[in-house]
Amino acid sequence: MIERYRKELNPAQLEAVMHDKGPLLVIAGAGSGKTRTLTYRAARLVEDGVPPDAILLLTFTRKAAREMLRRAALLLDARCERIAGGTFHSFANTVLRRHAPRVGLSPGFSIIDRVDMEQLLGLLLKETGAPPDHGAFPRKRTLAEIFSKCANKVWSLEETIDRDYPHFAPYLESLQALRTAYTRQKEQQQLLDYDDLLLKLRDLLTGDPETRDALAGGYRSIMVDEYQDTNRIQAEIVFALARPHGNIMVVGDDSQSIYSFRGADFRNIMDFPRVFPDARVITLEENYRSTAPILEVTNAILSQAQEGYPKHLFTQHSVGPRPVLVHAGSENSQSRFVVDKVRELSAGGVPLEDIAVLFRAGFHSFDLELELTREGLPFVKYGGFKFIESAHIKDLLAHLRVLANPYDRISWHRLLLLIPKVGPKSVEKIYRAGVAAQRGLAGFLPDPLPAGGGAGLKRLRELLDALGDPHLSPSRAGEAVYRYYHPILRDTYDDHPRRARDLEQLLQMMERYRSLERFLSEVTIEPPTAVSDNSLSLADDTADRLVLSTVHSAKGLEWHTVFILWALDGRFPSIHSLEAPEQLDEELRLMYVAATRARVNLFFLSPGYVFDRASGMVLNRPSRFLEGMPAAVLKRESAEIW
């Protein structure tokens, strides 16, 4: 087999595959054959006599583990399918079932998923009683998110609230009591959530040397995929398993560490040589995906990182167009450029499903979605929900819909139920009275106001009076509704800062419409498929449809042509990251991941003169990650201003 390895692997891959004993860190640049390297190494170990069940392959999805072992079996034989491969969580479950009493568990413990976790927290909320100002207290979904972040990042609850949820600081004591009650309930009922699986395994390995040594002795060789995505607990598990013999190979790319919001710790891959002082480091730099001009740009992006392993991607595919930075006059001219270029590419034979539009945040594609729908171009969206389906967007639009159609029953129900002390019966009574009056918007909520609604109904009537001005532009109407709705948003949704940014994006879109009716009709589009981050697959329902995706969801995938929206300083990188070096470096890695998805064509789009409401600043510079690149590396174009 060694001759076959030499023939089918490049020198760096072969070096990693043939590495014998001791710790090994493989820095695998984007598109450099990471999966091939792991697959061939698994086959080589079995071929050299290591029993398959003495090899442990840890991955982040069962699909990835199965695919690697299937390929290894095709390369060698069926023995490779008996390698112990799976996710950290599945491995933890297997080990804990065997050693449950050593960590205070019954072997028959139950595992609860996120939905079960939220349900249990909901029950505890009712039993313990939320604080009096319950509208601002986190809902069960957010509670699950907070408690999970504490576990994954190994932060105290106080630290987690202080860093990521400061608007919940007044409820710290109540949150602490709820977390204690949640932990007690799990212990009493022998329940483990996903985070507990890792925590209990870590505790077993670090607190019971006898069990740890027995497990480590059973696995003579350990391999870990996507090591840059591990959290602190997972790194501690890997260290505990590998410390007795040191036969550990981790593969990853520090430059693709983009999941800190989920608990991934960039320091794990950077500190591997310190944790394992005799570690060997091999870098895979030959790229099999992109053309040389694209790699020139990605290398230029990487060169700006404050910290990272040195790497310079190269390829045998030297011919290809230069990537382009498109200076767009507005958000809509950005969208029009994409639409026109997609039509041009499609006419030239590039399938729609081999074209992707990537963006940093889900709401960045809202304007483009409208343009694609107007042009009849089919698309599918991943990594963020269609904004028209989001509750807060629906809330704001409901107030505008009754302005366009005063007898819109659904919208009246939605906006009236936002008012405290107004229930379904009152809503129906108000609606019927308005219809009976047949005076349009003026027929609703006349004096005297219905009893029970109090100040809420009075505020709504004042808003409707203001919206009745026939000279009011759609954007001014939207601003008025936003001012009215913002206090409701704050009291209704515990993640109101994020939702407010969505609404601000909607208001910005409204500025280019002169007709409210046209805006409302165009904004009501067929919703694309929305899936959770990092679950996009090319085998999904993308046939004959353009792909819209967050960068996080696109990691690991590739397309013939890639457009990156909002390559504008303050949007990408985010304005919130500009004063935090660690966050800014992760934004740069996110740009690198986005750019390395492209095989042939790569376009960065930078709208000009965008007002950012949160900071009060006008954003008009291209992303700092791109602005200084020479024209020989990054071509400049201007999009027509529509």
C-alpha cells in the first residue's frame, strides 16, 4: 500500500499519514484534503496491525465519521469499519453507560435533548415563579442557551450574563436559583442534557485515574477531526485520553475557527504544541478547490491575522479570473448586481445550485430576496430565517398592513394582542365595530375607547392617527411604527437587541419605496427553506436554485461562483467587533472561510453610505480586510446605482 500512498497523496499528506507514534497536529488549510488524510491514516494504522477497536476517531457529526470509515474500508478492507468512530457526545454516552456509578449515575440514566431541556425549564419557571417583571425575564429557550453557554465555555453564570446577556443582570439571583433547581431536578430524575454528557465524561477522566488509564490503554491511537471547533471541555477530554501514551493526531485549521458563539475555543488548536510539548506540526497547503487568483486573495486575508499558524495556500490550477471588489451605490444596487451576474452566469451554463451568495448575518440578504423573487429567480436560504416569517417583523408589518387595508382581520388580531389586557374576545369586538363603521382606518378605536385596554389602546390610537396622514411616505410610516413598537419589542422578546437590528434593516429597505402597497406586496414572498447553522448539504433541495447562506452554514462546502454581501467596514467585520481584537480576528477568519468556498469566481460587494442606527455612523468604506489589497490581486468595479 505504501506505493499507492505515495502515488495518491502529496508530500505533506503522506508525511501525516505515515507518522508513527507521538502527538501530531495537522494544520489543514481550506480545500487541502483533510478528509483524505484522515481516511488514509485510518487505513494505514489498520494495515500496520493496530486493531480497529483500538483506534478512536472523534468527529463532530456521525455522518463525517461514517463517511471516513467507509472510504477507509474501500481503500483497505472491511476491518476499517470496526474503528471506534463517532461524535464526542456518542463516545461520552458509551463510556458513561459502562462507568455510571463512578460519577454518581445509574447506568439507566436518560438523555434529554434541547426541546426536553426547554420543557423542564418551563416547568421550573412555573413552579418557582418568574420575577414580577416577567416580560423582561428570559424565556425558556434563552435560559437553555445561557445555561449551555456556561457549560461549554466553562464560565460562571455571572460571567456569562456579564459578557453576553447584560440586559439580564438584574435577574442574576433568580437565574442562579433556577439553574440550581434545574441541576437538582436532573440529579433526582437521573437526567443528562447534551452538555452534561461531556462534563460527566471529563469528570470521570480527570477524577478517576484508574478508569482513565484503562480507557487510554484501550485506544492505542486517537484521531480528532475539526479540532479548531472543540470547546474547552472537549480539549480536556482529548488530553486526558491521550496523556498516558501520547498517540494523538488532531486535524484542523486555526484559520477556520469561527464558532466561538457556540463555545469553540481558538486556544485549543493554538496551544496544542504547549499541551503536548513533543508534538510534530505538519501543514497542508496545497489547495484542490480554488484557482490561484482566489488563493492570492485568501492568502492576503490570512496575512492580516494577529495570531495563527503560518500557511500559504497554493494550487496547480493557475488560470482563473481575478476576484472582484464591487463598489455598490446602495444596498439595492448590490442586490441588482448579484441578480444580473447570476443571470449572466446561468446563461453561460453555470447551474444555479453551483452559485452561492454568502453573508455574515441572516438579515443581510433581505433586500436580495426581494429582488430575486421579483425577477423570478428560485433560491433556497440557509442559516437564518426568512424575515417575513419572524414574529417581530410580522408584528411591525401588521401595523402597516392595516394602513393599506383597514379591514385586514389577521393583522388587527396580531397588533391588538400585543397590548396588555387585550384578549381575543376584546380584539374581535374591536374589529367588528370597525368593520361596521365602514369609515376605513378612522372607524377603528373611536372615542370612547373600549374598557380594559387602558394606556395601550390609547397609544395605538395615537399611532393610527399619525399614520392617517396621506402625505406620509412608507419609510416615515415605518419609522413611526418602529417608535411605537420598540417598547413592546423590549417587553415581549428577551433577545430584543438582535430583533431591533432586524427591524432597522427593514426600515432601511423601505426608504427606496414610494408606495406602501408596493412595498407590502413585494415583501410578502415565498419563504425559502431555513435550517440550523452548519447543516447545509449539497445533497439537499438546492437543485436548480441559487443558494443563499450565512458563512457559518457554508463552511466545508464549495461553489463555482461565490458572492459575499456587505463587505463593508462595520458590517463585515461587524461594528461590534472593531474594538475587540479577538472578535476582529474571528471576523477575519470568517471572511477567509467565505472566500475559500469559491472555485472559479469570487465577488465581494460593498454598498456605500449606509447609516448604522446603533452607532449613529455612516458606513462607507469597504471591509478593512480587503481595502488595502493591490489591484493586481483584487480587481475593483462599480455597480450601477439603481
